Amino acid sequence: MQKRAEQTRQTLIRAAAELIGHGGLREAGLVNICESAGVSRGALYHHFATKEAVVVAVHEEARQETSAMIDAAFDAPDQEAASDAPNREAAFREAAHGALSRFSSALSQALRDEPIVRAGLQLDPDGSSDSDRRLREEVLTAVRRRVSTLLPELPSKEGDLVDLAMVLMAGLESLGHADETWWSPATSDRIWRTLRPLFVGPTATAADSGEPGN
């Protein structure tokens, strides 16, 4: 019985997420959520006190998923190896690029395949869509904070690169709502490969590919 109750709860959350993802918060009304989930109003109220509580649950699950993505991208062996590298600055720049690339690819995959992440990024903790408090802005701030631990003393150039990374990830998220090819991990990976020389320098990139540097 408990398992079935949890399945119903998750069905309601996913139904709300799909409605928000396709039509915005205005589509996630009580009737629409129940119809999409295939449950009665009574079943919804058994799990959530209000319709807004369902939307808050979408935000919270998306927050948990994106937090796990950030940890997976930034808690990687290349960052530990950078501490012992002969050229620590270059190694940490490489590690920062790698972490940003991994996170961007994982986020693209989730945006394409996970309605809860796609919808949750548009929501604030109260279940509304205050643009200054949306999960998207919280995620970008968290990513920037993790990059700053790799590049703690950001000169202007590195600071500009981090700004560029934030704009890129926000842009991919926004563009994907009109054309989901922008949410392809392959697209994200291709763009980050193009940006790699800005992080690690053209000579290092050419050496990795076996091509002569400029």
C-alpha cells in the first residue's frame, strides 16, 4: 500500500512537471494535473494540501537532481590530480573546463529526458516563477561557486571565462524550449570542445589532438 501511495505521489509530481514544461505554470491547474495523472482530486489532496504544494515538490525534486549533477561533475579525479601537477594553474584551468563541460552535458541530458528538471528550473522555492529566485539562477550560482574553488583568485580573463560559461549554460537551457536539439549532450560537448582553447590555451589543445600549435 505504501509503495502504491508513493507511486501515486510521483505520478502527480511528474504530471505537474510535464504540464509546466510544455505550457508554463499556468497549465498546472488542479483539474489538468488530475487529468494528466489519471487520479481523482481526492487522491491529490491525500498527498498534497494544495495544488501549489505539488508544484513546490517539482521544484524540490529538480533541486535534488541538479545538486547531484553538480557534485558528480565537480567531484572528479582530475581535480585531485591538479593539486600535484607540475603546472598547477594550467591543471586547475583544465579541471574547471572539464567540470563545466560534464555538468553542461548532464544538464542537457536531463532537460531533454527529465520533465521534472525541465519544469523545476523554471520555478522558485514557493512554487511560483519569480525570475530572480528560480532554480535556474540558483543552479548557475552554485556552479559558479564550485568553479571559484578551482580558480580561487580569478584574474579578469578567468572571470570573463566563467561569465561566458554561465551565459552558455543559461542560453542552452533557454534555446531548448524552442528547439530541443539545443538540449542534446552532443551539442553541449561540441560547444565545450570549441571553448576549450580559451581555458587551457591553443598549444595544450593542439598537443592533445596531435596537431601543431599556433
